[in-house]
Amino acid sequence: SAEQKQFQKDPDRYLPAFSGNDLVIAKENGETTRGKREYGIKYADRIYLFATEESLQRFAHAPALYVTLNGDGPINRDAKVAVNSDG
């Protein structure tokens, strides 16, 4: 299928950014905390996972504070933030 070919072309693109860890907690507390799918968000064509709703909301309101140019997605100030509502 077309989706499978797209995935095979760049499988890393579909992995959560920051190894699936909560970027907000990492930046603010210096702790590594595993994110959860129910607190997922898409930003600049990457998926970010967060441990809590609070972390997700903090990121959603100011993603450029947390996303860097070191491989956690390019900063795209025009990118739309989409909150996962699947729960």
C-alpha cells in the first residue's frame, strides 16, 4: 500500500520525538519521564508524548520553548499543534 511504502521510506519519522519521553518535565525538572499515548500531540510533523495533561498543555501553549534544533524536530513557528483527542 502507499502508506506502507511511505513508512518504509522513513520509519524514524513515525517514532515519537525525544524517545517518547516528556520534554516539559525533562526541561523543567531535569528528569526523564516516559510519555503516554493519551497525552500525545503532533507538532512540526513529529509526535510528542507527555506524562500528564499539564505537561501536554504547557507544550501546546509554547512548543518553541521545548523543541530545539538537536534532533527533536526543527522549530517551525508556523506549525499547527494538534492535540490527540482519541484518549
